[in-house]
Amino acid sequence: MTGTNVDFILEGVNKYLMSLAKEQIRIAFEQSEKEVQDLHQRTKEGIETARLNGKQIGQKQGAKLITKKSIEAKKQIRKHSKDFDGTLSDTDCMKLVGLARNTFYKYKKELKEE
């Protein structure tokens, strides 16, 4: 730095500012953590209040979600899969319809149950 006694003062000020910044960061993190905990608590209380008032929380158990994509995919599976008098194997049908393996077999199982 300057090579004089001012260097000692500057070094002390720098250490103080670093310490102050660390303390402010710690306080900010503690405050944000408290906000998250408060949010969790309010959410939990809201759900409990809704339950006590007889409201349905979430989707009913066993209910199937039907989407436009699933309807279209099932049509394609029914049309092309060998199990439904089509010409394609399961892997080829998956690629054609553009479904993941688990989704394909889930839809196929639902079609067989119908």
C-alpha cells in the first residue's frame, strides 16, 4: 500500500468492513430462513383449516387424470399396437407415439382394463 502507518489504519478498516458484511449476510440468511418456516407454518395451518371445514385437499384417491395428450396417445396405441390388432411392437409403438416406457405401459394397462 503506502508504506506508512496509514496502512495499519486501512487494514483495520478493511477487516471491520469484512466482519460487518459477514454479519449482515448471516442476518439476511437467518431472516430468509424464518420467512420459509413461517410460510410452511401458514400453509400447514391453512390446509388443516380447510380439512376441518370439510374441503377436499388434493386429488381424490384413485382418481385418474385424463388429459388431451393421454386420449390421443391411447388412440394411437389402440390403432398401432400388436396387442390391439395393430402391426407395431411395443418399442416401435412407444417411439411412434412419443411416450416414455412407463407411461406407455400405464396407458396400455388402462386400455386393457376398459
